[in-house]
Amino acid sequence: MPDPNYFADDPNSPLLERFQRLLAALDGLREEQRSAAEETQRLVAESSKHGGEAARASVDALRAEVRADLARLAGQVDEVRRTAGTLEGGVGESKAALVELVAYDRERRVREEAQREKAEREQRAARARELNRAGRAHHRAGRREQAVAVLSEARSLDPDDAEILSNLGAALLADGRTGPAEEPLRRAVRSNDALAPARANLAFLLLRTGAVDEALKHLEEAVRLDPNLAPAWNSLGNARWLRGEHAAAIEAWHRAWKADPLCLAAGRNLRRQQEIP
């Protein structure tokens, strides 16, 4: 788009300058005619002293002619002024319209860029969700390395998705990589502190590292957010057992077993305490 200050080279500018020069010339001509008329009147006045009635009649005719010339000249000057004013107004309107067009084009480009970026983000997020599902399938099937690789790719596409971060942390834990698992798990909870599995996964890591009190807080919040989350109940039972709260631990394991009879860890814990056959 042209620069809105391009009017220094506007092709209309020379035409406007010619009108302005003509206006100045006409003003000068009118001044000259006025001076000539005054001189004529002076000369006629001198001659009228000696010419009587005939001289006075000649003076009246000459005055009338001069007035007519001046009136015609005044009309021409007014016409030039009107034409110049119209041209100046047109140039001003053209400049304002171009400035408005430049602003509109800039806004359009910004909107199009925002729409393009939004579409790209949505495409990345959709691909990340696909990889997240694939990574979870690898994890459930025991393909730990594949799970970590696929979930890491999902995270690269959508770094702030709490579910992806939580699943990646869980896969890393399952692969025995406790240190690398902590960062995505903590980030998952920060990203969405209402995501119960993220809190449960982080708590599982904390129990491994001996941070029982911090793990207990996350587990209590996890089962409050999702009362049917069996792994969280099982880990909550483990945390309470480590704190010496054995009755509360057994109750939590029963809650895990009730929420999911296929929760093998809860079943093992209850069998150790001879709570189930």
C-alpha cells in the first residue's frame, strides 16, 4: 500500500500550484486596473476643468467602462478562488480516504494473521490430543518407552495441556524416571488444579520420594474432585498407612476397591491386612 504521506509527489499538486499562481496574477492585474482607473480619473478631472459638458460626458462613459472591467475581473477572480478551493478540498478528501484505506488494510492484515495463528493452534491441539490418546494406549499396554516418546511429542505441540502433562509424568514414573517426571506433573497441577488424575499422579511421585504430607494434601483434594478415582483412593490409603493411620488407610483401600474392583493394588493391600479373601 502507498504511504499516506505520498502527497508530496501528488500529480494534482502542479495543477493546484498553477491555479494559485493564476490567482496571484489576477490579483495583480486587478490592482493594476484599479491604479489605471484612478490615474484615468485624475487625468479626466484635469481635462474636465477645460472641456465643459462634453468632457463630463466623456468622463462618465470612461468611469462606467472601468467599473465594468473591474466587475468582470472580480468575477474571474472569484471563479478562480472557487475552482482552487474545490481542488484543494478534493485533494484533502482523497488523502483522508487513502489514510482510512491504509488503516483498514492494516486492520485486515492483523485480523487475518490472528485467524491464521488460531487455526494453526487448533490444528496443533487436535494433533496433540490424538497423540495423547495413543500415548495412553501405549502406557496401558506396558509399552513404556513408546508411551514416553509419543506423549513427549504431544507436549511439544501443546505445552500447557494439563492432561498431556499428567499422562507424560505418569509414563515417566512407570518407566522408572522419577526425576524427569516431577516437572511435568507439577506443571500439570499448576495448569489445572481441578484435574484429579494430575494431583493423584503427582502424589504417587511424592510418596516415592518420601514427601508423605504433601502427597496426602494432593490425594485428599483428588478424591474430593473425583470420588470414583480408584488409584487416588489407593494412594491415599498408602499415605495414611505411612502416617500410622491404619484404620483410615484400610477404609481408603476399601473405597478404591469399591470404585474399581479391578484396582489390583488396592486388592493386594486389603489382602495383606486380611480384609478380603
